[in-house]
Amino acid sequence: MKPSRYDENRFRSDAAAPPWGPAPGDVESFHRTLPGWRETPLVGLPALARELGVSRSNLLLKIEKYGLESAD
């Protein structure tokens, strides 16, 4: 058997959920329970994507999510 660069954590249990938060895979549900949580708007930027030569470009609008004023 070839030696591994990494050792397996023999104490790890995929069945055990951490006592301080949601079970693995249930993170989105947990965040939805936080006061004031709402989904961050995502805006497509097709012109920028074309200019950069990529298939898609998106922008997360954190300003709207947190109610920040625009710096017009």
C-alpha cells in the first residue's frame, strides 16, 4: 500500500451534527431563520461577459440586500 500524504480523521462521524449549528447540508435553511435574512439579488451582465470573452457574468447586489444608499 502506498503511503498517503493525508491521515484520515478516525474521530470524524458524518452522522453527527455540530452542536452549535445546522446539520451539514442544511445551511441554507438555517440562514433563512436569521432575523432580516433575505436572498441577495443576482443581476446578469451579458455585455460584460461578451467583453471579457466568458459565457456569463453576474453581480450580487449587496447594496440592495443591506439597504445601503447608492453613491450616485
